[in-house]
Amino acid sequence: MSFTHPVSRPWLGGRELDYVTEAVSDGWISSQGPYVRRFEEEFARYNGVAHGVACSSGTTALTLALRALGVGPGDEVIVPEFTMIASAWAVTYTGATPVFVDCGDDLNIDVSLIEEKITPRTKVILPVHIYGRRCDMDAIMDLALQYNLRVVEDSAEAHGVRPVADIACFSLFANKIITAGEGGICLTEDPRLAEQMAHLRAMAFTKDHSFLHKKLAYNFRMTSMQAAVALAQTERLDTILELRREIERRYDEGLRGIDGITMMPPRDVLWMYDVRAERRDELREFLAAEGVETRLFFKPMSRQPGYYDADWPSLNASRFSEDGFYLPTHTGLTAEDQEFITGRIRKFYGAA
């Protein structure tokens, strides 16, 4: 189905074309091109972190982070129940086991439930900033200190949330706050971790490029053309975040007071505007007929075929996944677009 109001659309209003054209003209289109280093440095500088390691996706960023921290078979990693499956898959890719913790009412991992899931095999806590809401990182970092654990922030949906963990991982997929079409980046203060992630992303070549590979590694590199787009996006990140704050404000105003819509807590940065709705599936069908695309909330990890737990208890994550969805949210969304979308929702519920 073609939608007049898609759920997401990249906003390419800066120097993306100039930078990509320069990369092509100079012939530096591979991962060795200068735009990769320029993007890594600029994104790290923006976030106040020493080192950036660009890679091919947010999922590969998480995988590199876990591998650099020594996570492997026999280890456990604390992962939210309410997240996109890539958070759990990255753990599985290393041979470790994800251990799931339910979400709170803000959809983020419930920090009060983490400690009971820690065992002698736990190595990392992997919080996810869901839909742009920052997790309680002070409490998580305190737990990590008490139990001598490492922390990897999944910041795929939270560009603009300053990282504090050992490693923070960002996605640059086309629907993210900033994009390169595909891609990801890891941020860390630790030069050894940065060096290890860069080593792992490039097939663990030795410095003399002897074709002797001493560990299992990956081809997780970012091309210079992707980095050119990501750099141009990073240069405008403050503007992008401000425009998205306005989108959040307009949705708040347009949806407030509708009987049938439950508003969600405010976001630290806006990735997607999420709500809960009575008769959600009927509403989504109605909106689709009006040209408005929407998306469902994540399904709990314990309901995923690869992690299915027949004995899983009643979960907040299940409750939210049954009636939650999100509305079109992208930087180019106009006030007129939002007036149309909220007007259709008001019409569905018979609101004035």
C-alpha cells in the first residue's frame, strides 16, 4: 500500500549530496575513504566522547561492542523484554545468552528488576533508550559498579542522548533520527575498546596485512559514501532535534483529551511518537485507508520464536504491545501533516 503520510522518511536537507559527490569524484568510496574518519570524529565530538567506530548497522555496532568487551559462550547479558530483536540477537551472535528484564511504564528496562537477574555468569547490562526516552543510567551504572559489570547502551533510537556507558551504539538506518541509509557507530572513552572494535569490524587483519587472522572477526565496515551522508546529517543534528521537539509538541496538543488515546511519557529526544489506543487495530485500519501509515509496538522478547518462554509471567511489555503503536514521525513532518493525522484520529473516536 502506498501512504501519503508514511511512518518515516529521511530528511536530507544539508550537504549530503555535496559530500557523496566529492567521495565519488575522488574515488574514495570504500571504508578507507576519508569521510569515515571525519564522521567518526564529528559524531564523537558532538557527543563529548573520545572515540567513534563506524560500522555497517546498529546491530553490528552492538555485536562489536559485546565482542570487544569479551562477551562469549557461557556469558549472560541483561537485555530488556521490550526492545527491537536486534538487541537480543547481538548477544546471541556472540554465543552468549540474553537474560530478559521487563519494562516500566516508560517502556524502558525496569531498573528495579535488574539485580534479581544478575548471576555469576552476567557480564554486561544492555539498556535500550526506547523511542528516545533515556533509561535511568545513573542507577544502571551504579549496579554495574556494584557487580563489576560492563554496560553497553543501545542508543539506536536516541541520537542526542549523551552516552555514559562503556560503549554506546547508534543505528543510522533510514528511519532513525539521523541516517546514512544503513550504518551504525560505537562511541567509547576507552582507546583500547575503540581499537578492538575497529580491528573486529575489519576482519582482524594484522598490521602488516599478512592474511593471518588470529581471531574470528567480521566485515562490518562502513563505506565512505555512507559516512558522507552521516557526516552531513550530524552537522545538522541540533536542528533536527529541535524540529522533532516541535513535532512532539504538536502531537501532544492535537491528541490531548481524546477519549480512547492514552498518552505516553515525554521523550528526551523524539524518535517515534508513540501512544496507546483502545480499538487499536480498528484505528490503524481506519488510518491506513486515509493514507496514514502506523507501526505496532515491539513484541516482548520472551514471545519471539528464538527466545520463547512458555512460563513467562505477566509482563508490562506484553500489556503495552497489545495496544501500543506509533504515528508518522520524521523531521520533515509539517504542521499540516500532523493536523490531518490528529484530525483523523479525532474523527475515529468521535472527538470534537
